Amino acid sequence: MTQRLRCLSIRCIRITLDIEEDVLQAAKEIAAKEKTTAGVVISRLARSSLMGPSPADTDDLLLRNGVPVITGTGHPITLKHVQAIMDEAGI
């Protein structure tokens, strides 16, 4: 009932999405730890990703020519990497 009331107050929408198995499993595990649902977890994660980094997060970003540099991948991402991914995706 609490979930239903919350959805009525913020206009939740039910929709069918194709979510890859590993992502769904990870969301279910997080949900179990937080005593909530996978839908709530996925919504929260999607919302935070769509909003982008918070100002506190951007303070720590390495910028090159005004563009944030992604670090921590273990190896540099080169144009060859990007082209290979695009070729695999047919782009």
C-alpha cells in the first residue's frame, strides 16, 4: 500500500523494458540490501545518471581543454578503441 500511495503522489508509470540479466541481478542484490525493490534501485540509478555529476563530483574531475577526462579504466581509451567499438556496433 505504501508503494501504491507513493506512486500516486509522484505519478509512477509501469512500462516494459529490456534489461540485461547482469544489470537486473545487480539491481536485485542492491534492493535486497536496502530492503526495497529493484525498480526503485534502477529508477534511482537512472535518475542520478541522467542528472550528471553533482558540482561536488566535478570539482575532482580532471579536465583537459575543458572536457572531463574519465580515469580509472586501467588503460587509456584511444581512437582505435572507439573505432573498434563503433565497427562492432555497425556505426
